[in-house]
Amino acid sequence: MSSNDEYRRPGSLLLLAAFLAVVIGVGTLIGSATVPGAWYAGLQKPPFSPPNWIFGPVWFTLYVLIAIAGWRTFLADHDGTAMKLWYGQMALNWLWSPVFFALHLVWPAFVVIVAMALLVVGFAVNRWRADRLAAALFVPYAAWVGFAALLNLSIAILN
């Protein structure tokens, strides 16, 4: 069976649905619980800070890409290094919003997002030879996390 056939098997498609449901569901739940409020509105922000409405659509799109990459990697080797990198970046992804928006700990949040960026890049590098699509799905994610890290750092410095 070719790898493309593996992705089309009913069990594989159910697993994809599970990855999508968990990644998007948990991300949405955390995002809903940590909506930027008065505290965030009162912070000094750098001139390149995007409007708040952009974050939801960007994260939804990125969560779809993250879930697909995780699903493909899980099918290839659910116990391998790449999957461990995927789990690690996902845990840090879900940790960042509560640290930043709920606890208002901008410097610890910066540490979290830098660690997340390293795992995101590590995942893409790890998957490049074995699954270029999974690696490529993390490129926009890496770019956004890099931008978010710069934004986090700028807010920490300005406040």
C-alpha cells in the first residue's frame, strides 16, 4: 500500500478528524477563555501590532495545518522524535495564552513562545526528508510564531 493510500483509509481519515477536533477544539477553548481584555487593551504595543480581529482567523488556519502535519507524522511514526516535537510544540502553544493573557506574565510568556518556536522549527527540520508536506505545513506556523515572539518581546519591553 502506498503512503497516499494510507492517508485515504477510513481509519486514517477518522484519525485526521480526531486531530482536527482536538487541535482546533482545545485551541478554541483556550482562546475563548483567554480573550484579550482590558489588561491587553491598556498595554503599550509596537506600531506593527495587528488588530485583535486578525488573531482568530490566523490561528484557526494554523491549527488546521498543525493538525494535518501531526496526523501525517502520527501515521508515519507515532512514537518517533518528530511526534514528540509535535506534542511539545502543541503543549507550549496551548500554554502561551494562559501565561500571557490570563496570568499577565509577559516575560515568562516570551520564554514559552521562544521554546515553542524552537520546537516548531525542529519539527519542520526533522520532517523535511521524510515528509516534505508535513514540514511545509509548519512554515507559515513558524513565521507566525516568530512574529508573535517579536510582538511578545516588544510588549514586554514597552511595559
